[in-house]
Amino acid sequence: VQLQASGGGLVQAGGSLRLSCAVSGLTFGNSAIAWFRQAPGKEREGVACIVSDNDDTVYSDSVKGRFTIARDSGNNTVFLQMNSLKPEDTAVYYCAALVTGARIKYYWGQGTLVTVSS
């Protein structure tokens, strides 16, 4: 399973960015794709998640109402639309595949840096 994140950059507060996560080698059933982020000096936190079987979504309280996660199954790509960005959204964003089985297995992509200026 390989994941390739892209779309990060520099944006002013209040602006928008769309991150993409290209997924290969994964059967989307029994799995979920999630976005995590890690700000300097902070622990990695979950931001959003989409379940592959039914497209159910979950968001952290800090991004709810501003970020939207969506899946393009035809192109095996998951997007994170980020609106109304705040300086505290500055972080390296990672996408990950969570595959269910006897236990959940994580596959990680490389990060993409999002910087929000005030």
C-alpha cells in the first residue's frame, strides 16, 4: 500500500487549500483513509477520516465545519478541502490508510506542509 500526499503550500488566514492523497495497492473495502497533522513541537493529531465502505466521515472538533474529506474511488484519491484556514492549522499533513483485520494496520504517506500566515 502506498500513499502520496500533495497540495500543501503557503496561504493567508481565511484562505483555502485542497490536499490530495493518491492511494495505490489498497482495496478500499474494510478500510478508511484519514488525514493527520503534526505542528512543530506538538503530537500528531487526527483531523478527518472517511470510511471506504459507506463514505461515513469523522472530523476533529478543531476543523469541523471548515474541512471536508471526500473520496474519488474511480481515481483512488482522497481529498481534504480546507477552508477558512487559521494560523493554528499550520502543520505537516499526512494521509494514512487504516486497514481493518485482526487489528487495525496503518499505512502512512509522506507529509505535505501547510503554512497559514496571519
